[in-house]
Amino acid sequence: MSAPTPTATPVPLESVELACDFGPLKLRSPILTASGCFAYGQQFAEFMDLRQIGGLSTKGISPLPRHGNPLPRIYETASGMINSIGLENVGCEAFLTEKLPFLADLDVSVWVNFFGTDFETYVDCAKTLSEGGEGRIDVLEMNISCPNIKKGGIEFGTVPEVAHRLTKACVEASEVPIVVKLTPNVSDIVAMAQAVKEAGAIGVSLINTITAMAIDVRSRRSRIATTYGGLSGPAIKPVALRMVHQVAKALPGFPICGMGGILTGEDVLEYFIAGAHCVQLGTINFSEPGAALRVTRELRELMAELGIERVQDAVATLGGYEAEPAHAEVSPWA
Amino acid sequence: MKRAVAMAQFQVEVVANRALTGGYFVLELASEQDNAVGGAQPGQFVMLRGEWGRDLLNGRAFSVLEAIDARRFTVMLKVFGRGTGKMREMQPGERMTVTGPLGRGFPQPDAQPDGGAGSGRKQLLVAGGVGLPPLHFHARRLVGRGKADAVEMFYGGRSAAELVLTEALDEWGVQTVLATDDGSRGVEGRVTVPLTARLDAAAEAGEAVEILACGPTPMLAAVRELGLARGVPTSLCLEEMMACGFGVCLGCAVPVYGPKPYKYCCTDGPVFDAKEVRW
């Protein structure tokens, strides 16, 4: 038996309000762009008016510049791609002086994704960005989940107690609110979200890439030089939605930024219904650099069609199925 | 990131899909409005995607074969995987999305590495297989400017069937040396055989030459060795796996010598000085 369909009374397009809250933050739109898929923003200015997006998350920043992994670094798979870039970035100092001014001028929500290679460098990085940002950074998105660095890291993203300790230290070191980006490569995503919430994170970003590989049977080598990489794109959306829903259900009201394979406005609405308060577009930016604006338009149209005036009217509204009548060997209608 | 022409993303329609020999084919694409690829430089490329759903996720990179006018251009390709397989089947009227023009093109024959003019070096164009398009385009441009004698083409393939678009080179009066592995056309052997002879002759005559090469990686590696050993300026047009084509995914890193260990095929290249490539 199918679920009862909520009756949708369309509303005019202009009564759809995309401005929304993410914890203490006010977003102009719930559609942001994801770390590692938007560089530091400049390239995209050639394709679209960046002021129309809700915000963006930068390439992950570490205290010192990093040069990245050997080739091959990427490989396309069915409905997705595997990458192992290796967190290549310009480093804190160059970011603050060379990249941040451009972002600050955009007047969108600036999320600076950051990471360290050990406990101390995580905290240093948070402190440096918070201080050096001088009010121009809206969120420090703490990456405790990248599968592509060898040294340290893995337990930050997979052991709740360790994530709690690290998050707490970064929250204390930073004036800027911290959102923790979690890895899906864990058995209990709720425990991780709970741990960082209790440590003072204002929200979580769900999900980072899923550890993956592909093999060239002729050379019998991995398609990725580091053997494994992170899978992204529409292939991972069902996994991401499931995790967003699990966390939203366990921690009602705790802000979640959903991401993983979003291609359309309908995908965004799925994330809202699952429990996300805002979303990030990632892999789609590579093949459609203007995607954020198209998806925003599609979301607005779909919300109007379904009579959803505000983002929060959709968030965490997943319905259930009615219970079936109890089974009996003889039909009550016999 | 300074470019002669701003990159853009736009829609095109397939005007023609022409089969050549050897499994190669040429797609002619046209947009309704003037597009940025009309101003593309030889060596620049485009990312192409058909309307085939997101099972095939990203665009595919192809060098521009010819910018016909402000709305029409061509690419030449061969079936390598599922994306190119779909492109082989495309019919006139089908739509594609183009991002481009991307990257930096070949140096011009009248430019010196430091940007000065008037080096007067003859350019030896070395093409292998699917690496022909940017060099063919480069030759076409020079011929259009009355400089057919500024270049000589060295073009290799496995067999005669794999040497395509050579009539145009003859017609333009571009001096061309062909080579096939099986000897079915031109010199028997790799394209580096006649190239080596030409480089030796140039050295003996004190003639200033430079090499522009595009083709499979083993060919490029061999050409690079030849150029470096003789001190001949050599530019290599490289191909790497890329998701975006405009410097964001960082997938197409090229190992280089210099302050940083990698550059990017899409934005720093695809044309690189052989001396800086760390192979």
C-alpha cells in the first residue's frame, strides 16, 4: 500500500523564500558549493554570478602548503568518480592573504574547510584561520574525514572520543563557529555526530567521499596511484541521504549540511526531507560550472509546485507508511 | 589566469559526424550564437558532454581540430571507452555541452621562449595517432597566414589506415613525412626515425629548429629524449585524466621540475616545455 501523498497546493514562485538558518548562521540560500569541488571560487566567476549562491566551502586548508599525490589521481566510475588528490592546498598564510579577500567580497557565506596532520596542527590551523580571518570567515568546516592523507587522521574521523577531543580543542581555539565534516566510512555515523555536537560544533557536514577503488585488469594496477580514493557523485547520494536521515532522527534540530551526488533541485529537496538544513554541491561543478544557479532555480520551482514556502517547512519531514492490516489466513471479507 | 579568450559553457548541435579510416572520426559542432571556441588557439581544448545522463559523469577533453568560424568547430577522436563510444554514434541534430576553449596553446613560430619575437626557428610538428588534431590545426593557422614553410610535419601511426587528414597537409603545401609501424605508408618504423634524421641534418647545417609534439605518451617520451639530448626546444602537448578542465578538480597534475612538484595539464598546459616535465 502506498503512503498517503500530502496534498500539494502550489504557491507562486515569488512566495518561495530560500533564505534560511543554519544554527546561528543566516544563509541567503541553502545551496552552497562543496570543498574540493570549487577551489577558492575564482574560476567559477567566469561562469556565473557567485553572489547568487548561499555560500561556498573552500578547498581544505592546512597550516602549510601541500603539493598533493602522484598520478593518476582521478578515475570516473559508473555515476561517480574516485579521487585521491591528496589535499593539495596553498596553506593557511597564502589562503588568508591571496584567496580570502576575493571570497569576502562576494558577500556569501564563506566556509573555510581545514585540516591538520596531527592534533596540534588541527588546533593551530583553526586558531590561525579564526584570527587571520578577521571576521571574514563564517564557518570553519573541520575535515576529519579525508581518506587521502596517510599520516594520522583516520582515528579523528572514526573514533567518537577522539573526534570529540579534537573538536573541543578547535572550538575553544576558534572564534568562528565550527562545523565538522564527517566521513561515511564508519559503522555508526550517529555516534560521530553526537560526539562532535557535544564538543561544541554548531553542525555537521554529511558526507565526505566513500573509500573506493577501481582496477585496470590489463596492467593489474589500481586506477588510482594511492590504491584507494574517495568516491563522489550521484553514485553516493543514497548512502548520504541515509546518513543524513539517521543523524537528523537521532539529534533533532542539530544543523546538518547535506552533500553527496546532488545534481538537481529535486535532489536538494530529498536532502531537506531527510533532515538537512542546507546542502553543498560538489562533483557536479566539474562538468557544469554553473550548476549551483540551475539547481537553485529548480529548487525554487519545485518548492512552488509543492507548496513549500520556506526551507524549514521541508526539513526533516519524512513520512512513514501506514501499517498493513494484520495477516490472517482467512480474509475478513470472506 | 590570463587567457586570450574567456572560457564559457555553451550548447552545440552536431552538424556532422564523419568517419575517417582507422577508427577515427570528426565531429563538427555548431552553436546558435557566436561562441568562444571560435577564437581558440591550436593546442587549446574543449570538454564535451552529450545529453546522455549522469551514468557518464564528466565531460571528456578533446583538442580543437579546427575553429571554422565563430560558431563552428571540429574535434577528431577515436573510440577509447564508453564516452567516446557514445560520441561515435552521435547523429546530426543531437546536442552537446561544451566548456572551452581551455588551456594554453602552442608557441607561435615567431615567438621565443622568453616571449620575444623573431626566433625564426622552423617548427617540426610531430604527431602520433590521436595526437594529430592540435598540430593539424596549428599548421592550418600558419598556412592561413602564408607561413606554410614555417613548419614541417612528422606524422606516425600503426598503419596507413591510421594516418588521416593528410590530403589537407598536401594541399596546403606543408612538407610532410609519414611513418607507419608496418611500413604500409611512408617510412617504416616509428615517427622518431625520420625525426632523428631531420634533427641530425639540422644540426649539421646549423639550422635552428624546434619541436612541437602531440601523441601517445611513449612517443612523447621518445621525442622528449631526442629534443633534450640535442638541445632542441621541445614543446609537448599532454593528455591527462581530467574532470573539470579549468583548474578545480586537480586531477590532471603533471609532474614537473621547479618550485612545485606538479603543474596542471588543463590550466598550465596542455602544452609544456619538455625540459620542465618530470618523466
